[in-house]
Amino acid sequence: AFPAEDGEDGSGLRRLPFSDDEFGSPPNKMARADEPKKVLLYVRKESDEVFDALMLKNPTLQGLVEAISDKYDLPLDKIGKVYKKCKKGILVHMDDNIIKHYSNEDTFQITMEEHGGMCKLTLTEI
């Protein structure tokens, strides 16, 4: 038997220092997939000079409607159609996909029109 040299384990095999490449580096922390990102929008009525902040807890049409209902004391069951008006003047039915792509702190002018007991909402990009 030969005496073990530095770095050998007695079996004659040389031990190498630990390498990140050998075992893979630890995964980076990622945001939990089940936590939707919150979106903050600024809205104001045409007659107002100051914007109101709307925090959408969920970036969905339902989340937008709930935030508007809370901010302007509108009953949820009285909110009908929701539209977005682009800077080009194009009027679009609002849906989850549109809201998902809003950036934090986007600004809108909000118009609330009552038709047959239901409130039609239009958010116009500013």
C-alpha cells in the first residue's frame, strides 16, 4: 500500500475541489407564478384636474371593474360594457389581454355614461 498523498482519499483516486459546473449552479429566486403582478393606473374624469390612482389587484377586466367600483362607489352589478379608446381614436372592447399589457402608471381619462340603468365605462389614453 502506498501512503495517501494530499487530495487523495486512500483509494488512489484524487479528489477534486467542488465545482459549480459539476453540480449546476443554484437556481435564481423567481417570483411566485401564482402571484399576478399588480398594476397601478391613473385615471381622471374630464372635469377633474387631479388623477385618481387605481390599484388593480389582478391585471384582469374583473380587477379593473372592481377597482373602478371601489374608487367611484359604483355597484358592480351596474357596470356594463368597458371600452378603451386609443390615442388614435380607436374604440376597443376591453378584455383581460389588453389589461395584462398595461404598464404601471399608465394614464387615462374615464367617462361613465348611464344607459338603461347600466354604466358604460370608457378609458381614453392620455
